[in-house]
Amino acid sequence: MAESVIVALSGGIDSAITAKLLLDKGYEVIGVHFLLYGEPSTGVNEIADNLGIRLIQYEARALFHK
């Protein structure tokens, strides 16, 4: 069984490349996207789908504004 890692996915290229490199090294990658303000990024869903990884979107808007 592959070792699991969590990658904070912002929807940008840096976190997407990090997730891809870890997948290529054989890790099970789980993406986490923190919802801090505004609407959820559609880009992060597309990245997770393209990489074939599980994505957890954590609702943190109220905590972030506090």
C-alpha cells in the first residue's frame, strides 16, 4: 500500500506540480483546499480530476473572517 500525503491545493501551478511529482513517486495524494473567501475555485476541482486524486474542500470562511 502506498504511503499517503496531503497537499494543500490552491488551484495554482505550484501546488498542482507538487501533487503530480508526489504521484509520480508513488504516493497516494489527497488534496485539501481551504475555502477562505468568495466562491470555491473551479480550477482546484479540475486539477484534482485531472490528477485522479481525492479532494477535500474545507469550509473555513467564518473562521478566516473571525
